[in-house]
Amino acid sequence: MRFMTLGLKVMDIGHAPDRAPDQFLLPLEMICREKAEDAAGKCEAFRDGHYPGLIHVVTAESVDWLYSFADHLRSEVKRMLGFELGFGIGQSVAGFKAWKDGYLSSLVAWNYADSRLPAEIRLQSIDKTSIIADEIKVIERYLAKGEYAAFDQAVRPILRLAFTGPAASRVKVIFQLYLALESAASDLLIRVENAEQLWLRPELAYSLDSVDKAYSYLAGIARKIARQREEGADAADVNLIESVRRYIDDHYASDLNLSDMAARFNYHPSYFSELFKKRVGRTFIQYLTDVRMTQAIRLLEETQLSLWDIAELTGFSNASYFSSKFKKIYGISPSDYRER
């Protein structure tokens, strides 16, 4: 199997400056899913809540097929959205247990989005300074156990070796270490700030041009994980709710309900319901409805989509229910709102 990671690039000069890529994630996802369906089972498009600005594709087809598919997507995205589409293709992997490695390699490759070579060819020259799987497992174990002193001692030698090679070598190693940290943060429901996220700011890895700079960046994230781990259950609850809110914000168009959400985050529905209301100030249903209505208003104001389309895109079961809910909340029908 191979994974491919896709994301919108910054708008070309000449377009409206207030059109940011993250505002077009939903239409990008729709285009990718539609083209995946057109491929008649050759690939599957999906999103990962850990990387809300990206879309991913998995396939058993060849790398040449993936490049052809990506080129078709790029032309469609450019024509329909006005954005350039960046993509990275990961290494091929065999066996379900290896899918994680294949997926992470596509995230690494996404940092080389301008390259036309697949990851295993492009990175052959830096294999001597890449982190091997056993080293990653040791580092992940240190993080999982909260052994941050051991993590620090393990990271510096790896960075020193990486900086003996070309720039691409150190970038890959920094990104691999970052993914281990992000995975540990995710397990603890700790959020890595946007300014620290390499997948969001791939140029950041190139700016870390010394061992000390790279170590300071990675150790800073590790210390944040350590602090929040020590803050105890209260902080964990806060991070849990933030994760839930981000999940709702990313998946509001899906069929969401409290029981399934509680199960997803390993909580009893009753406790989850009480915790959500305590932290958010609204019930789960109220928050979900507010998110959906916010998106519905945006679509009413910015598009000429029918009420049926808007209802489907915002997670309502049908246009009639959407209209009645809208009028109950705002005192006006969606059609009258759009007219005014």
C-alpha cells in the first residue's frame, strides 16, 4: 500500500488576500472523495483529525498511478478553487501493521511537495543519517512513560549525526522526531500549537539549522508534554474537551451523536455529557448545532447552493429539518435570510 498526503498551498498573487487555504478544506475534501469514487475502488480518500489541514489517499496502485491521480486532482483544484495543490507520496508498505509507517512517510514526503520523486528514491541518499525504526520505538517508549530526561539524552546524538549529512537529511530526522512527539501529545490529549506544527509550517524544519536550534525546538515540545502530564486529571479533561471540539469542528457534516463521541474518546456517555457541558457551557447537541448553523450561514451568504445541498454539507438529515431548526433559532427561514 501507499499513502499520499495533500494540502492547499498559499493563493497566487492576484486573488483575494482573505481567501485562506484552511477555509477551503471542505470543498477540497469533497473533490478528493469524488475523484476517489470515480477511480472505481482503486483508492480511498480520508481525513485525520490530527492534521486538520490535510487530506490523505491510500491505494494499492503503483506510484505512477498516484502521480497521475495527483496531477488530475491538481488541475481540478486549480480550476474549481483557485489554489495550487501540494502533495507527498510515502513509501510502499506491506501488511496492515506497517500502514502507520507508510502513512507517516507520506507526511514526511509532504514536506518535499515540490519534488517529483517518490519518498524511497528521493531519500535514498540520506538513509545513513535517518532514524531507524528501533530508535523511534525507544524514543516513543520514553515519551509514553514520561521519561523526558532519557528522551533528551537520546535525541542529541541522533541530531548530531543528522547534521553531518545534507540539509534534506536533518529535515527528515527532525520531522521523524517531531512526529514521535506529536503522537505522544495526541495520546495524552495534548495539543501542539499551530506555530509548532511542522506539517503546517514545513519551512520551520529548514530554519532549524543547528543541533542546538533543533534540540531546543523538540525539547520545548517535550517539556510542554511533561508539564501538562503533571498537571493531572483536570488538565486532561480540558485537553479532552478541546480535542472533542476540534473533532466536531472538523466532522460536523458527519452523523455525530453523543454516545459515539463518548466511545471514541473512551468515556461513559453520562460522564462525557456532564463534562462537556461543564467545560463548554453548552450541551453536546447545542454545540454541534451551533457549529453546523455557523457553517450553514456561511454557505447561505457566500454560495448559491440549494437548501438541500447546504443541509447535507452541514450534517442535517434533510432540508425540511434544517429549515425548521434554522427558523427556530434565528426567527427567520434560510431562504428569507439569504434574500435579506
